[in-house]
Amino acid sequence: MKIKIINKSNHDLPNYETNASAGMDLRANLDSPILLKPLERTIIKTGLFIELPVCIEAQVRPRSGLAAKKGITVLNAPGTIDADYRGEIGVILVNLSNEDFTIENGERIAQLVIAKHERADWNEVGVLSETDRGEGGFGSTGVK
């Protein structure tokens, strides 16, 4: 699938690191480093602008290494970029660690996954079909 992209950063375009990779790394596009204190959040710009086809979304997801090693994650994971959005891709990062974290220009801060999605048409009814689960909510399907 071809996706139009404008790159206003000084970094290469996002790419798949291996043949089986689902996501491409997004890099911070900064004029100067940003200090992210514990429990602080900020939007980090990437310098990237994309044009997605209808029924395709781009999902912004955390990088597992950054989350596991430094406690840095994407706050609204996964963040959704809709097909009609034309602004710069930004990543909402949060520092869940107890230590300051400095974000440097060019640092890999998140992953971008391109995915198909469906559009729903609601069919309003008065009754839903019965299931074994019924109205069981959070944790209701676990081992008892």
C-alpha cells in the first residue's frame, strides 16, 4: 500500500526494521532536548505529515524497550491517526518512572502501525441475543 508522506524532519522516513515487523519507529524532531520529569507528559513532534486512504488508520504505539527500560510510554496508546487528518504527527509521551528522562532529537520514541478498519452502521433494536457470558464485565471470563 502506498501512503503519501511529507517529511519536514532531518531524519529518514520511518521504515520496517525486519521483514516481519508490524510497526515502524517514529523519531523525535526537536530543536533542543526536552526534559520529561516523573509523571509529566508532553507532545513530541515528528516532522511527519501523512495522507491515509479511507478505512486505513495509523496507530501510534509505545516502544517496548523504552517502556521496559526507562518507563516512558505513549499516554493514549494506541493513538489513532484518522484518514482525514493532515497535521503533523505528534506523540503524547509520559514518564511513568521515578527519574527524569531527556528526549533527544532523532530518538526513537514510538511505533507507527498502519491498519485497516471497518465502519459500522448502527442497527438500533430493543433486545440483544443471549450468550453464556451475558452481562459479565471486567474480569468475568477469568478462571474462578
